[in-house]
Amino acid sequence: GCSVKIFVEGEIKEILVTNKGKNIKNIPSIKVLGGNNSGVKLSPILVEEFISKNFSPEKDVNLLTDTITFSNDHQFETGDRIKYSLVGIGTSIGLNSGGSLIDNSEYFIININSTTVKLANTKLESLSGTAIDFGVTLGSGAQKLTSVDPKTILDRVEVVNPGKFKNHQVSFSTNIAVYPPSKTYQKLLKGINIESDY
């Protein structure tokens, strides 16, 4: 067998954020552990963003299960207030009670999984899992769901002071307060990289 230990020397030039989180409640603290570091200071930059997901009723809506399925992670959470709207010319999804979803109107998300949602008329119904009962009409044309309330994400980490590191392994640790409860993320620097000077 073979084992390798990687050590770094130099200073921090850049930190790339690969998971920006969602619905961050408090400014996260970011610590640099190890590496005999001195003077390093990092500043997390939070921004607010609105989630918007397009879908096609013909292929993404299931009238039997009253679900909308997206091709990738929708990032909505149960209880989120969203606006349902048509994109251009089209018709809304029909309802079992008669009529259809109303263009440019607000509904609430029931999160089924990372790609699938149901809609509810109120936040209370959303939290209790009481979904809107779709009818027999799929609707037509491109449609979208857009969050009414923004989500706070970690946009980037600014290097205020790059510090100095000598001949040690280095890892980053940050505790991000989100709902559901916080998680701790750690990433080990893998060594010297010409582009980033790690």
C-alpha cells in the first residue's frame, strides 16, 4: 500500500465556494485550522437570491400524483411562498375542483424530494401536506415557479488577510446556521496549485 501526506507553504489567495447553502440565518464564521497560520482573516459575503424554476406541463406535471418534477434540484422547501406564472403564451394547469391555477398568483410549496414538489393554497396546508388536487388538464406552454421571499446564500469568501503557512496540512472549517439545523463543512487543501498559489 501507499500513503501520501500533502503539506502547503505560502498564503491564501482565493477560496472557492462550491456549496453556497440555502436559507442561511446568521453570518457564518470561517476558521482556518492548522498550517502554523498567522494573521489570516476571511470574510464571508452573503447575498439574497430568488429561486426561479421553469417547467413544461406536458412532460413535468403528473395529474395523478399532483406533482411537478424538475430536471434538477429545485431548492424549494416546504412552506416556501412562490408565484406561479405562465412564460409567454399558454394555459394554466387545471384543478379537480374546477378552474385552473391562476397566472401570477401565489401558492405554497410542499417539498416531496430534491426534484419534485406539490403546491398548496396556504402555508398551513403546505406544512400539513394538503396539496392542491390537479384536474385532468395539463395546461400548455412554458411555466415557472418563483420564490416570493429571497433565500440567503454564501456568495463568496473574501480573503482580507492571506496569512502565512509553513509546512503543514491545512483545512477550512465553517459552521453555517441554516434551517434545518446547522452543518459543519470541512475541506482539506490538496497542495500546491499554480493558478491559486495554494
